[in-house]
Amino acid sequence: MSVKLRLSRVGKTKRPHYRIVAADTRSARDTNFLEILGTYQPQQEPSALKVDSARVISWLQKGALPTDRVRKLLEISGTWAEFQATKKPAK
């Protein structure tokens, strides 16, 4: 089973809120997911972003791949830099 970190849309029409979730790549966008890792609310000023860094790093170390948008959000929150620091250097 391949796992991706991606956004799952929740909220009202034209008022989106997103969850950052770990999900099987074969499942639909807003259906089954393995774990909620954070939230993103783009409608707030400034945008609200909450990420459980420890759980995200755990999933990334297990081989989960983030989508492009989630990777950008992780870079903004600083979690991506933490993950890069924990990686072992290649010989």
C-alpha cells in the first residue's frame, strides 16, 4: 500500500477548509484516510495552518510522499526542514 500526504476538503460551498491527511493513493480525495495530520484554512487572513510535526515526520520516514501543495505547506510550517535534518546523509 502506498501512502500520500494530501489535502482533504471540508467546509461549506465557497468556504473551503482542508485537512492534511495520510491516505492510500487509491482512495478518493475526501473519503477514507489513515490519519489526520493537520488543518489548513486559506480563507482566514492570514491563512491558518496547524501541523502535527512529529506525526508528519513519522509518516515521511515510513515512506509517505507529500503532494506538491502539502510539501509547500510543510515548508511554510518548518516541518519539511525538520524532516530533512533527520534524514541520514547519503554516502
